[in-house]
Amino acid sequence: MLLVLSACTTEKEIINLVPNEPAADVPNYYCTWQYQLWLQEPPVTTRDVVCHDVLFGDNGLAKTIYPELRKDLYFVLDDGWDLPYDGGKMSPGPYFGGLVISETKFPGYGDTPQERLKTMVKNIEDCGWKGTGIWICAQENEQNRGETWKEEYWRERIEWSKYAGIKYWKVDWGIYCDKQEWRQMITRLADEIYPDLIIEHAFCCPPINDWKGTGLNRCTPEFIETCMYTASYSDVFRNYDITEELSVATSLDRIGEFLLAAHTDGKHLGFMNSEDEVYMGASMGLTMGVMRYPLKGKEQNSPFLATRPIRKMLDEVTRAVRWQRIAPAYRTDAYDVQVSDEYLTDDYAFGPYWTKDVENKHIKQMAPAVIARGISLPEVSVESGEKPFVLAARNPNGAISIATFGRTNASTKYKTIEAKITLNAGDLTGKIGVFGYYDELKLSFNQSLEGKTVLAQDLKDNKAIDITSDVMIKGNDIIICGSLIKKIGRMKATDGDLSEPGLVLQIGESKDFLPAPLIKES
């Protein structure tokens, strides 16, 4: 197909399909952990990295990354922010869980813990970030540790956060991390003392599903039940650690199984966090915990990362976050979820690794081939070979999204796959986000599309293009060739960035969109 793209602009008008401001207060964030891992250099440890100069110096992290997205994202200080230098060498260690900023790492921040936190919040917000989050170790520091947890200890620290204006607690591992009663206490105290504090919980587990080796290679029923009970009283439930190599399959199985079993208590936000799999978060209405960052001086040397160089795929973050200005994250149990009967298997042969769960092992991970939320399951076909993973969703505000994800195996590592994909989207209820690679995308609706103008825009861009003459419309169907999706979805790609495509479509006038189905009561 000959692509003749016409800019949908005049000197007087530029049509921008992406709002300039977030559509809702969605708790997406940037987290410092992967940057800490990358920057550490012996004798400096991973946890030593979080200090004033690294964050706020002339080339400080908080001052340099994602300038256009900071108003959309919290800046979360991860594991090590409340430790002195060398304080993270022992685990559980005497300092973990203290929530007291080190005077040596952050000099001049104040005389009391709450004043130091307040200075930190000011410094982060002065850089333009939406707010500040902190990583929480699930235990008291050694000085205050007893045989069980102390409610007054956590009450005091929530009061500190309220005074300082901390907006987000990322509650992670620690002595009490698997104690539901302790996590529920944290949620209860936040509700009582500081209702605006967003509490993220998780189930601390190895970075693969079925880590006990039952042969299922997927989430086990016990794992799903425990996670979803924790999620039921959480503002945000984080899907937790994954390997970079099998991230796609591991994450997708958790997303599919968790959404199928999701139930919320009606008192809390009820979001799910997809971590750094930002296109999964964008396309499925999940929050994101961004961890990728610009490389500085070092090069990636992993065979897998040569095929999916995630830290050279920063444009995906921009596209995903900007899509959520159109289609913000929503409650896990808002709509029915479907998963395909077909499951796909990815595998990888690990060498030395940071966890014994995969080190020097050949690991398989399975996930549903297709997952849909609030919309019908897409149909996927390829002439031969493997299929991609596919996601689709409808947002409660009417926006529709579809995404494809590549496959991983021990020989070829990660590879993208272009398939013919058909989505019966029902009513045309909003703009459409399209992520990933396609051979062809066919969208079918309940209404005729004849005579409608079709606009498309790289989600990284601020200007729509009229592609009506470049797509095929027949009755209720629109067919878009994969080369057009690739062209527009990377039209504003940063030089050297290897992100997969991401674009927004608008078919017809927004005033003609029909209402989305009502969400379920929690």
C-alpha cells in the first residue's frame, strides 16, 4: 500500500489527540532501583547510590530524566534511601525499616526525621515531579525491633509522611512481608492518619511463576489466591519482580490470572502495577512503575538485551504515560476479563544470575496467548511459526487499546512477530491506542465507519495526521496495514531509541462516540 500521509493541520489549527494534562490522578511512578543497580561500582554498593549528589547534583537523576513526564509521575526512592553508607550490606540489617534519612548521604536536610523527609519532598517537587514516594522495608529498624511489630512505630512514621507530604509508600520485603495482618495494619493506619497516602502492597516472590517447579510453568492457584487477597485491601498491588529475559511471559500470566481473580474491598483504589512493562500497563489499564533510564557511559553486554535493549527503549515510557492521559488506569475488578484457551510458552537458558531460582537453569514460562479486559478476545493468525502475545481492553471512559508482545526462546532470545489481528470492538466508544508490531490490524464495530475521517498520531507527538486515504474502510470494519502502524507509531522516535511503536487513532468525531459499558460495583 502506498502511504500518502497528510498532516491534519493548517496554519491556524493543529489537532493533538493527546491531552496536555493527565486525565485522572493515576499513581504511576518512576523508581530508582534499576538505576541504582546500574550505577553501583565497588566499593559503592547499590544502596549507597541514593544520595543527594546522585539525585540533585548538576546531572542528578531527578533533574535530568523524563522532563516532559514528571507532572505525570511520582518519583519513588527505592531500597537504600533511608540507610547510611554501608548500611545495606547486612540483611535484614540494623537500619532497614527506619525511614530516617542519613545525614551523611543527605547533609543539611534538617534535624528531625520528618524535617529531612520534608526537604526531600521539596527537592523532588522542585524538579517538577508530581510527588514523592518511598520504599518501605516491612520491619522496624533494629533499635526498635521486638518479637512482633509495633503499631505505634508505624503510626509515627505515617505521621512523618503526612507532615512531609510523602504521597506514596512502596511496601516491599522484610521480616513481616508475608504477614497479612501487618500489611492490613499499614493500610488501616494510613486510612486513619493520612488517607491521601497511597499504599502499594505486593507478595514477595521469586522472579518467575511456579518457582517451586511443579511443572505448571504458570501461576499456581495458591499464589493467585494469596496475591489477590493482598490486592483486595491495597490501593495498588505490584506484580513484583521478574527476570528481564522472561519478563513478557511471566508478567502476562500474572496479569491475566490476577485480573480474572481480582476483587476489591470498595475502600481503596484497587489498581494493579505492571512495573516497567509499560505497554502492558498502558494497554490493560494498569499503573506503571517505570525503571528504565538513559544509559550513561556503560553499554549493555547481555545477549538477551541485544535483542530487547530495554534501556534504549525510553520512548515507550513517553508513549505509555501519554496514552494514560487518554485512558487512565482503573480498578482491577471493574470489567470482566477473558483469557484465551491457548497458552504460549517462552523459555530461556540462564547463566550466572542474581537469584538461584533461575541461575544456570533452563526455565519455561507460560501465559495466555490473548487477554482481554472489558472487550472481546482478539483473533490472531500467522502464516507460519510463532504467534505474538496480544492484549486488548476497553477503558471505563470508552478508550480502546490493543497491544502485541514478542516471544522469547533460548536460541533467538527476544523477537517481535507481525501477525494479522482482528478485534471485534463492539461500539465505537473512544480513541484507540495501538502498541507493538502487526502485519495487519482489523477493527470491527457495531456502527458503520463509512465516510468517517481517520486520524493517527505517534503518542510521543503533538500533531495528528489524516490517514483516511491510507486505510481500508468497508462498512463497520477498518483495516490498517502493519507498515503504517510502524511508520506512524515511531514517527517521532528519538535518535537511537529502539522502542516498539505506539500510536493513537481517532475514527470520526469524538462527539459521536457511544458511552462505554458501566463498570461493576466493587
